Amino acid sequence: MKLTLASPLVREFIGKNAGNDAYRVIKCLSKGLTDEQISKKTRLEVNEIRAALNRLHYLGVIVYSKEKAARSNWYTYTWFLKPERINELLLDNLQEEREKLARKMEMETGYVFFKCSNGCEKLPFELAFEYDFKCPECGNPMSQQGDSRELKTIEKRIELVERSLGKLARNG
Ligand SMILES: [Zn+2]
């Protein structure tokens, strides 16, 4: 298995670092194309494409060759994708994110909250302890709560990152 350009993480990475137009541009670059050819394929304006190409080139994920037209001083640029560079950048990015997520997970599981059954405001352990685990608003007993929705979101993201890292690593 290999991460393809259609992978949501590739889309997210390119979108974040070079913009959504840039993602549309690289998706059509399976072979070398000129600005005009890219414009036809993406239906983006040539000036939008040039801006996207500049950002992609700055990221190092595309290269060009230029050719001078026979009877003018105009150069034609043909752009090529460097998929291995995208993989490299993505790998670095995902490893970094995995560390951040692990720290976030630690934080989330490290803070314990207490809440009554009436849905009043949740309190951190220290405060709940001061109130003798009785809700200061309604007087009901408070029990321990984990913010399971937030944790689930982090867990899901970690899963996606791990899975993609596995694919990238196997890809070399
Ligand atoms: Zn309450």
C-alpha cells in the first residue's frame, strides 16, 4: 500500500501548506504539464495557477523545465510532480503530529472532572473535593467524568496518523 494523492492527509497537508488550488493542481500533474494545460484541466485561472505553482515549488514538491519558444523571447514552463518529496514532507509532518497528539492525550486523561447528574457545570478535582463532591449549584452528588468525545476525536486522529505512517514507512 502507498499513500496516494487522493489520501485525505495528502489533501490536508497540501491544502494547509500551499492552498486548495494547489491541491487541484498537483492532482492533475500525473505527467508534465504547462500552465495552460493545467488551467484547462483544473478550470482555474492562469494567475491562480501560477500562485499555486509558486507555493508548491517553494515547498519543493514540484520541479519545472523551461523551453524557449522558437520565434519569441517567451519561455514555456513544464511542471512535474515529485511524489517522493510529498511523502517525505508528510512523513515528517505526521511524526511531529503524532508526538503532539500523544501529549494532548496525556493532558486530557490527566485532568479529571466531576459532574452532577443534572448537567450543571463540571468541576476539576480540586474544586469538587472542596465542595465535598456535592454540586455547588444543585447539591446533587458529583461523579467523575472523562470528556470522552474529545478523547474519541484525538484517538481517531491518532489512528489515522498511525495508519498513514505505516503506509509511508513501508513505502520507503
Ligand atoms: Zn448540579
